Amino acid sequence: MPDTVDNRVLPIFPLRRVVFPESVLRLQIFEQRYLDMIAKQLSNNEGFGVCLIKKGNETGIPATPYTVGTYVEIVDFDQKDDGILLITCLGKQRFKINSSSVMPDNLISANVSLIGNMEPKPIKDEQGELIQLLNDLAQHPQVEILDSPERWQHMDFIVERLTEFLPVSEQQKQAILEESDLNTRIATLYQILAWLK
């Protein structure tokens, strides 16, 4: 099981989707609090935390997030003429929120413990169908997967990508994000696939 590696304070961006390590995340930022937050994180060469919303909405009053999320780094950005900021982020590492508070600008600031990433585990021959399934999903225009051919041979990567793009609830995806045992994740994924059939 991955160890918790260190603590830090992160701004939290609550979303209606689950983000995993190595997920590609594209966001349109238009609320001033988040424009300011992104500008600050870019100037400090730092990322931010993304958590699934447990209660509330993406805009307006700060939402209540789940306590396990993913630290993301900003890899590209583009400011449009209308002021909307388009950013591309890459999921890097899971974390657990220890405590959080809402700041005067309505941003959530959290003390988090980073959770070590899973050890890469080669895919077994009998699991090859999972690669084929992911290949099929990757043909969909809305599916964006990190261009990293060597990672397609690792079970941790395949499980997270399939979970990310299969048509199941975000709460089911969150349960897999929170699970730190790869074998349990694999078993859960096979249960989901059986249910989808």
C-alpha cells in the first residue's frame, strides 16, 4: 500500500469529475477567485488540488469536497479575449485532506497529506482484454489519454484510465481513487465491467 509521504497546503478546486494521477484535465476558468488562484500558482510554479464535489456546485458558494483528491500541475494555458482562461493540467499524485478552511476570497485552502503513487505492475496475458477495451475507448473524440506508450503495459495505468472513462458514476470512480490496493482496484473494475455488460 502506498505511504503518505508529506504534508503541504494547497488551494482546492472542487469539480464534478474525478481526476486521477496521469489524467489530462482541461478547464475553462472564468470566476475571479480561480483566475487569481491560477495566476498565483503559475507565478509560484505550483499546481493545485482537485477534489470531487460531495455537496454543492462548481460556482458560487464553496462546495464541500471529498477528502481524497489529486494534485495537478498546469502544463499549458491560454487567455481568451473575453477573459476566460483555458488551462490544461496533468494529474500527478493523490492526497488526503487533513483540514480545510474557506478563505475571504471564497477559495478553499487545505492542509493535505500526499499519498505515494502506486508501484507500476505489468499486465498479465489474461488481462490483455483490458488494453483492447481502453484502445476502443481511446477512439472516442472526448477521450484524452496521456501519450505514454510504455505506461499502457502497466496495470495501475490501465485501471485508472478505464475507471476514468467508463460510464459509471463519479462516486464509483471516487471509491477507486480512494482505494490504495491495486488488487482491490482490479477486482472492483472487473465487477464494474460485469455490471456494464
